Amino acid sequence: MTPSGILTLTSDFGYRDHYVSAMKAGIISIHPDVKMIDVSHDVPPQDIMAAAWVTKHSAFLYPEGTIHLVVVDPGVGTSRKAVAVRIKDQYFVGPDNGIFSLVADDLPYQAYQLSNTSFWGSDRSKTFEGRDIFAPVAAHLSKGVPLADVGDRIKQLTIYRWAIPVADKEGIQGWVVHIDRYGNLITNIPGDVIQQFQNRRGVRIYIGSTILKTIVNTFGDVKQGEAMAFIGSTGMLEVGVNTGNAEQLLGVYKGAAVSLVFG
């Protein structure tokens, strides 16, 4: 597969410090013509599954042969593996700490441990492998280095799975699995599952101490400051507030239960 010439970056580094710039400097020194795209550097610190969510909903939108560098790595410098992975027509580089769970789950993949040190950077800090290992390897892959050259094939990635929602004839029990920048509470309940019930009956949605009695199409369907449930761009049930922040207003956080009762 020919590299697309695009390399995306996702991390929890933020922009306050030099970390993002240092990774980019290492990439450019290896592949000056690569086109780098920042997906997000605002992943909450050490939140592996938040990074997995961002990666899942962005990576496969890119052209075939795109390299995705994903670094949220609370275990940096430990025995956790550093890996490069091919999934469908995309490449991923980062720590094997569950960060690729949502893109590798249910899809075949080829994974390699980054054991070939000739593709690492010359500086090798135990606390900044994003700069010293992941970024250089991603840069070499973007230049066309074969995936198999970066190290040894491994059979299994570290995969974490969110609990799936539980449904019966009365309703659905799910959880908040992600909260976006706007404070929208994104659940693990697919909209198409809700549709199977809602076509026949009304719905009540219980989240925290709030009860919502309908699912609307968009924010403008309710008054400003009013909470609402809707099917978001990822196809999952979300709870938000028109021109507000549902996380703050409702006092609901990641992991909170969400119950739908039909009828």
C-alpha cells in the first residue's frame, strides 16, 4: 500500500508545552514533505479510551495509506509495547495500552512491535517516547518503509471493551462513555437500536436526576439552556444542552448510567 503522504497526530499533550512541536520537528527531519494534520491534542491527560474514541471517529475518513500517530501513554517507559498497526487501509503508531481498542476491535489487523531501533530517534528519553520512538517510526512509514521492517510481528494487541448496553422489552440500560468539548454526554446506546423501540412507543430517558421525554433532531429544537437527547454524528445517543454544557448543568460524568424506558 502506497503511503498517502498524510500523517495525523492525536495526543493529550495540549499546546502549553513544547511536546507537540518536538514530535513534529522529529517527523519533519525525517520526511520534510509529509503533510501533518492535528486531529486533537486536547485529549484529557492519560485518558486512553478518550483517545481511542477520537481515533475511531476520525481515522477511517482519511485516504488510503494515511499514518495515524496516537500518543496518550501513562505507561511511558515501562514494559508496555510500542507498536505499529495496519487496520483496513490505514496505519497506526502508538503505545499498546488499549489506545487502538476501538479501531482494532472486530476488524482484522497486522501489528508489529517497534523493536528495530534503527527507525528510532537519536535521543531516547524514558519519559518522551512520543518524540523518540513513535514520531520517527511514523515518519519512516510515511516515506514508504514497509510495516514489517519496523519490528517483530505480534499476534495480539491490548484491547479494552466498554460494556455494551442491555436491552429488554421495557427499555435499554447504557452508560456515558465519552464527553466532548461542549459537554455533550455521549452514550454507548446506538440510535438504530432506539429506533426499533421508539417507532412503536414513547420514551423516557433517565440520566442523573434528569428525565427527558423525547429525542430531538438538533439543538435548535429546544430552548436555550434546555437539556435534550439526540442522536449525534457518531450514531449514538447523546444528551446535551442548547448553548450550554450538559456535563456541568446535569452534574453527570463519564461512566454514569443512562436508562431508556419505553411506553
